[in-house]
Amino acid sequence: MKPRAPGALNKSLPQLRGGLLWLYRALWGALAVGAIAASILVPIQSDVAGSIMAIRALKSVVLLCAATILLLRRGRDPVAALLALAFLAWTITSSFDFATSDLLPRLLDRFRFLLFALALLLFPDGRWMPAWTRAVAGLSMGTFLLGVAEAASYVSTRFFLPLAIACVLAGIASLVTRFRRTTSYALKQQLKWIALGLVAGVGLILCARAGAATSTGSAPALLWEAMFQVGIIIVALGFLISMLRYRLFDAETVISRSAAYAVLTSALVAIFGGTEALIQNVGQAYLGMNIGSISGGMAAAVAAVLLQPLHERITDWAEDRFQPDLAQLKRELPELLERLSATSSTRKLGTKVLPHINTAIHASSSAIVLDEQVKATCGVTTTEARRWWAQAMQTESQLAERNACDTVFPVRLTLGKAPSGSAVWLLLGPRPDGTLFGREDLEAVRSTFPALKHALASALMREALNASVDRREKRIQTELREIRARLENVEWSGSQLHPAESGGRTRART
């Protein structure tokens, strides 16, 4: 028996080709037809309310578009194939009610579970990493077969749902493990998008399932249906963005905003409910009457007053937690500039500052232009930056702050005017994936401008003072050389006019 190569277990799954590729395309076409038919026929035949029908139609459109994009853009990728088939199956099964007893949607739901669990275990490059994911894949296959047997009434157990949840949780744990072990920044960003989609989407789906099982009435039913369908959409979009690597560097921003809004909403709801209950209890205890709608109005007023301070505090917390690079830039760069402003030149100042800005906002390159000259660069050579600046000044009479068509420095931020009257520019290159920066990124950079302008002004003043001192020293040295030359000429002329005295003085000294 030959020993297995060290990297054999970590080898990626091969790209689809031949019979597997045609099988995938056939399954995709069959499921796509079924998804379209289910989205149209099921709501009509089951007499679903118009609002629920609209929500399901929106979900079907999103999932069908996601599956089509994966087929066209990643047609041979096995992980993308698993996800595309899972989205199509999910489109069919989610068009039925939660507690449907029909055999076909129940079987398709089991099939969708297996595809989704395998996609989690193999995401994003088709590797079985860590090694225990193979065992989880085997457990998922057994759970799938048990679910099929339960749906077909061959067995009377109810173990499928707990085991399916355990397999999905194990798949999520494998994603967490890969996130901690990988050194690839792109993979970390992909996994962040997946985490956002899973946390938000699966959370909504579980809440909808629990709410539908414990509540009655038409209004709650609509709410649970909307939460369920929106959760599916969020999960699909998270995977789609991650697979296509679209705007990977915005993951922290989206996660930070989502967390801030979720915490802010929860806090306001808790404040409103607690304040209303407190006012009601106080009114009944001391006034002996039911305050009624007054308590609701007063609670709403308290929540409105606390909205702004809560929003600021929660936003700062979310940024520190999920966007540490931007928080560190706004906190540490002004301190660094204060230290450098006392001793550094403009070139050294830019060389120290630009790497911090590039790291924080993931810029591929940057430069500082002062007095119409490129003073410092990062991620691009000074020669290339000077060539670009010369062309920009020739083609643009007034340099714009933003030009998305520019591939070298699409974002240009002005810091103000230099003492000479010319503008001071901070030039920013695009992200590694070619996308531009978000509003939070640019606001973080602009927050450092006062300290940066002060440091540049100090460096310019010191350079001007040093240049003045150097010019004065050169002028003094020149004058001293001229005086010395004149003295030598005078001595030489005197020796030529009185050679005897000069010779006598020489013998006397001897």
C-alpha cells in the first residue's frame, strides 16, 4: 500500500467536466423549471394571501438570479454548483407552507439540506479542511437518508431535524476554524460575508419557525412568513457575494452597520417596553388608575430622547469591534503625527503616515502632493506617481476630488492650501479588487486631516527655516572665502612691492 502524500487530504475537488458537468446542468435546468412552476402555481392553488404571495415571489426572483449567476460565472466550480442547486431547491420548498405534508417538497427539503451542508463543509475552494469535515459529510449523508425515510413514512422517528441542525452547526464550525487558521486576507473577507449572511439569515429563519409554531392569527403569520423569506434571501446573498468576490472589503462595514442597527433596535424596544411598564405600574400604585395610551406616548418620548446618544455609543462600539483598522487609524494616527511633526520632514512624514492609511482602508497605493510636487508615496513608485501627476495637471484644468474612471488614483482628497497657495492633495489608489472606498473609510481618513495639516505645516515651516539657515551659512561661507582671498591678494601684493623688507623679516624670524 502506497503512503498517502502529505497534501492529499487537503487537495481541492476537481472542476466539473464531462459527465458531471452535464449532470449538473441537467439538474440545474430541471430544478429551475420546478422553481418557476412552484413560484407561480403553488400560491394560486393554495389560496395564499396577496402579501405573502408577493414576499414569496421576491424571494424566488432573488434565488433564481443567484443560481443563474453562479451557473454563468462559476459554471465548473463544484462548491458553486452545490450552492446553485441548493438555492433552486430552496426556492421550491420555501414556496410551500412551513408545516406542509406533501411528499415532494419534503423530499426536496432533505435534498436541499444535503447540498447546503456539503457546500458549508467545502467552502470556498473545495477542500476538506479541517480533516474532520469528512466525518461530518458522512453524517450529513446519513441524516439525509434518514430524512428521506421519514418523509416517505418508512420510519416514524423525528431525528432528522435535530441531526440536520447539528450538521449545519458543524459546517459553520468548520468555517470558523478555517477563518482562524488561514493567512489569506481574501478568504477571511469571504468568510466574513458568509458569517453575516448566516447569522442574520438563519436567525430570521429560526425566529420565523419558532413564531409560526407558537402564535396564531393572520397578522403574525404574515410577519413570520416575511422573516422566513427575508432570511433565505440574506443567506443566498451572503454566499453569492462571497463566491463572486464582489466588494469583499466592504464586509466589515456591512457587519458593523448591521450589528449597530440590531443592537440599537433591541435597546430602543427594551427602553420603550420597560418605560411603558414602569409608568403603568407607577400610575396604578400612586394614582389608582390605568394611564393607558399616556404611558405609551411617554415611553416613546423617552426612547426618542435616548435615540441620538444611544446611536452614537452603539456606532462607536460596533466600529471598534468590527472595524478595528478604522478605529485604530482615527485613534493612533493623530498621536503619531504629533510625535513626527517636531522632527520629521514632509517626505519622512508622508512615508510614515501613508502605510497606516493604506492598511486601514485597504488602499493599493497612496501619495501626498505638496507645492505641485509628489512628496511621498506608498504602494507605487515616486516616478510613476510623478508621471501620473504631470499628466493629470495637463489634462485637467481643475483637479477633481473623485474620478472613478481613473485606475491609478481614483480618489483625491484635498487637505487645504499650502503656505505657497497651492493645494495639498492626498491621492488614494483603489482597493486590490478594483473597488472604491465606502463613506466610513473616507470619513475616517478625513478625521485625521487636522492633525495631518498641522504636521505638514510644522514640517514645511521647519524646512523653510532650515533652508533659510542653510542659505545664510552658504552666504557667510562665500563671504569668508572672498575675504580670505582678498587678504591673500593683499599679502602677495605687499611682498612684491617690498622684497627687501620681506626678506629681512624672514631672516629675523629665522
